[in-house]
Amino acid sequence: MENLLVINASPQGDGSYSRQMTARFTRLWATNNPDGKVVERDLGRRPVPHVDEQWISAAFTSEEARTPDQRTALEISDALVAELKNATTIVIGCPMHNLSVPSTLKAYIDQIVRIGVTTKLVPDTPQSPYMGLLSNKSTYLMLVRGGYGYQSGEAYAPMNFQEPYLRAVLGMLGIRNVKAIALEYTAVHSNCFESALDG
Ligand SMILES: Cc1cc2nc3c(=O)[nH]c(=O)nc-3n(C[C@H](O)[C@H](O)[C@H](O)COP(=O)(O)O)c2cc1C
């Protein structure tokens, strides 16, 4: 069955531009997949915990050797990984925060990148020391920036640690079928969303 995972990282409410973009995407996807299931992971409203010492020791202990406390430490990660594996399509709403992704999305990434579970190390391999273990999924990035000039070839592209970072992390997981749409100028033009829809 088709399964859409909607990840929202904006700490802002319904007025958030990236939330409006993922909501629009979800409506269109649901129309095209009437029997599909939509699962929402709202990192902006319900952040996941940062990884801690117990988490790290558990993640780097083989499954059979884990203590009950170590198993507990990985429960949230295991649930997030299962949710991700079930998805056939992923849409991520991601504002630019200080040139990169919101810290809630970084905390989520640290929970779902698991050596031996979602990726594995293959040192000395050209291009990437990681081989992704997730089957390829269609992934759509809904990127929003208050400013502008961060697109490839533009003046501030070298400062863009949002889209290149997300593509690299998804690549670690084996997800390379990634399309990105960026809405810029949100802090400059109040009607940027409507103009982009008209354009
Ligand atoms: C903490 C924080 C950091 C931000 N850093 C940047 C930035 O580095 N570059 C930029 O263009 N916009 C930056 N912005 C502006 C947001 O990208 C912009 O307001 C965007 O519309 C937020 O997405 P949202 O409407 O989905 O919440 C920042 C906003 C916040 C709250």
C-alpha cells in the first residue's frame, strides 16, 4: 500500500510556509492515492529527544547483547525507523534556520541514522563512506528561506547547508530519488507564497 510520511520541522503553526507547502502536497497526493495512508511526524510541535550517552552505547551494542535499559533507550529510534521504512513517499517541510535545518530535524536525523539498521559503513568507497539500507523512496523537500540567493549558482549558495545537507543525509540512507522545491523571500515579501503559486 502507498504510504506518505509527512515530516514538518517548522516550530511555527499553521501560518508556517513550509507547513502550507507540505499540506498542499499532502492534499494532492491523497487525491492521486485515494487508498494511500498518510502518517504525520510533527517535529516542530512534538520534538524527538536528542541522542544521549545511553542511546549511543545501545546503538553500538549488538541487538542480542543489549540490556533492558539499552533497549528502552532505543525505543523511540526504533519506532521512528519503522515509520520511515514503511513510507513509500516522504515529504519534508524544512525552514532554513541559521543556514541549515531546524535543530528538531537534526535531532530526528540523529535518531534515524543507525549503523547496521538504516545505513552501513563502507570505508574507502569513492563518493561516500556509507551505503544506505533503506529501499529507495520518492522524497520531496519543501524548503523555505526568509532570505534569498541560496540557490545553486547564486551568491550565497556556499552558505546553504540546508538542501545539500538533507540530500547528503538521505543519500546515507540510500534515498536518492529526491526532488526539492524552494520558497525564498518569506521575510522580504509577505505575498511570496501566493506569487509563487501564480508563477
Ligand atoms: C531561528 C531562525 C533562523 C533563521 N535563519 C535563517 C537563515 O539563515 N537564512 C534565511 O534565509 N532565513 C532564515 N530564517 C527565516 C526562515 O527561514 C523563514 O522565516 C521561513 O519562512 C521559516 O519557515 P516557516 O514559515 O515554515 O516556519 C530563520 C528563522 C528562524 C526562526
